[in-house]
Amino acid sequence: MSEDLFGVVRPDPGAAMGSLGQTTAHAPLAVRLRPRTLDEIVGQAHLLGPGSPLRRLVAGQAMSVFLWGPPGVGKTTIAAVASRGAGARFVELSAVTSGVKELRAELAQAGAELARGRATVLFIDEVHHFSKTQQHILLPAVENRLVTLIAATTENPSFAVIAPLLSRSLLLTLEALTPGDLSQLIDRGLSDPRGLRTAAGARFSLDPTARDQLVQLANGDARRVLTYLEEAAAGTEAAGGTVITGAAVEQAVDRAAVRYDAAGDEHYDVASAFIKSLRGSDVQAGLHYLARMIAAGEDPRFIARRLVILASEDIGLAAPSVLPLCVAAAQAVQLIGLPEARLNLAQAVIACATAPKSNAVITAIDAALADVRAGRGGRVPAHLRDAHYSAAAGLGHGQDYRYAHDHPHGVAAQQYLPDDLVDALYYRPTDHGHEAQLVQRLEAIDRLLGRPRAAAAFDGSEPEA
């Protein structure tokens, strides 16, 4: 028998594992209080009702599941409880450190155990780190129920897991714990026989301020709240007390971890909320998500790139000055970096949020691209073709071309689009900001070009046939 880094007693190599082994008295509080049954799990009520997949899994029904959720919500615990309830052999692999060799070896061992009548629960943590090749290796084992696969991930499986593997498994979404759930865990840490005690065996108590701080700092993470509680208790005992105060919690936690994973699903959620807040003109929300990304260590160049894109996609010519401002912010990020560049990014965020909005630019180019990809667009009209080489004149290139600067208002009436797109209308300016002025100018230009049909459509209505 041996202990791992978390104080959990592991069987000798080759011995079958039941759940996560026995826990030693000096293991971290979060390990000592790990639930032993589904009924001890705090939170996730939507997954624990009678007849739920988790209940059936623990009862021994063969199935494979993906557990998707943020850190510290019980993914590993559920896998351990499932193996114990089913009386199965439990094998845990980390997709971060395990390769194809280790995976094949465990599947071969599972086959041998199954031949002797013992099932295997294979728990793979951080499964999104497995390559497509490794995930494909799992397919036959899952399909033939060689193992009961329980795979945990903090990233959206729809993006991180191959479709064939996902389609052969149940996807269960775990939620971050509520403040009530976290408070229940705090009480368990203070009162459970496996919980906190002083060296003399006395119990700790907690003042209301400390409880509120622990709940807030934990941010839905069970492991985090118990770790903070244990550290605060150690500091309280070292000072000769048994009442954990807010000051003790502050000393235990140097800095609250920001809920944002720059490489994971939270990255995409926060970035999405950032852009949607700016598009929706909520400057306060835009600044919040900017701060959240900066505090979490996001690459400021990523933020700057998103602002430059938004300046054309969601603002465009409704406020044409915003794009150069965002480009300048991106250049400032390159020149001076954080923390000073937070000012430039904040200025760009405020400009983007408060600017009039228009998606006419992206709508225009995407409509034009759609026509090109669909094969529309014949030959360039002859009078617009290149006439600078010797044989061009004989081919009629440039003949009857009208030079714009020789005509009133600098607009020459002639056909510019190919024949099959002569009535195409891509750019439809809105009446927001500067684009309202463009509507009037484009109407005048199209009248000069002899395109009243196009000019009539600038108000957003469809022209008459």
C-alpha cells in the first residue's frame, strides 16, 4: 500500500482498486470529506433524482457518461461512487499525463478482468486533452461495453470530444455549487467526524463574515471552499483561537481566483459575453468582462484583435472613427503591454460600447461572397477590362470606358457589375450614426448611375419587382 500526493491510500500495483481507496487522517479536508454515496453529494439535484442516469449507473447498469462541468463540482467523486456502488474495479487515468500506451494497457487489463467476471469503471479526467487518435481507441471498448467509461471535462464536449464517442455516451452537465450548497459543505467541514479539529480535539466555529467570504471566494467550487476553510482554521489555531474570523479567511486567501480559464470553455464564454455586451451597447458589462479577462491573465493581443473585428462587424460606417481607435489600441498593446495597456483597451471598449451600431459591412461582404461562391458573376464588362497591353484594343477592352473625373460630381454612368449581377444590392446602410448620411449620398449616386431600383432599397425595404 502507498499514499499519493493527496494522502489517499493506493493499493499496490496490479491490485484492483475500489473507489479512491481509504483516506488517511492527514489528507486534505476536501479529500477526507469526499462523499461516499450519491446521497452525500452536495448540489447537482437535477442529476440525482429517482431513476436518474447516475442512480442507474451506481446501481450497476452498464453505460458510459461524460461529466461536463466547472472544477470542484464532484466529477471525480461521482466516478468513485459509481465504481463502489457497482462493485467494479476502478481505474483512473489523466488525459494530461497518459498516452496511447497506457490507455491500451488499461483496456487490455479490463478485458482480462471482464473474462474473470469483474467489470471495470474507467475514469478519464480532463478527457478533452486526449487526441482524436486516443479517443478513437476508446470507441470499441465503449461500444462493446468492455469498460464503463466515465469521462470528466471542463470544456464543452461538443467541441472537445469526437462525435462517434459522444454519440455512444450520455452527456451529463454539472452546475457550479450554489451559495447554499457551499454553506452546507462548510458546516460539514466543521461538524463531520472527518472534518476539522484542533490538535486538542476542540471544534472550530465560524463567524458570519467569514462564512460569507468563504462562499464568495469559492465561486461555486467545493474543493476551493474546503481548502480555504482548512487553511483559515490552521491560521486560527496557530493564533490560539477556535473562532474563524473574516480576518483569518483574508490571511488564508491571498487573492480570489478569477473564474476564467484562458484555455478552456470559460475562455469562450467570457469572450462571447464580452463581444455581445459591446454589441448590445452595455458599457458597464463590457468593462466587467474586460477586467475579468485581464485579471485572469488573458493575452491582451487576443482582446485587441476581438475589438478590431467588432469595430467593423458591429459598428462599421455608423461610426467610422472607432476602427482606427481600436487599431491604435492594438498597437499600444504591442508597444507597452500590460498593465498600462489596460487603459488603451478600456478606451476602445468604451468607444465600441457607446458607438452607434450597424452590421451593414459584414452583411454586405458576406452577401457578395455568397454570390461568388454560388458561381454568380460573369465576365467583367468589356469597357472595364485592362486596356494597357498591345492586343487589348483589338479585343475591345476599355472601349467606351467613361472616366469618372470627366463627369459631373465625379460619377460616370455605366455598367460596372457583370451582366448576371447588374441588379445586385449588397451594402444596405442603416439610419444609425454616420450611415444615415451615407443613405442620402448613395441614393444620389445611384440616381446618377441610373440605378433607382437600388436607391429605393436603402431604407431596408425590398424594392418592387
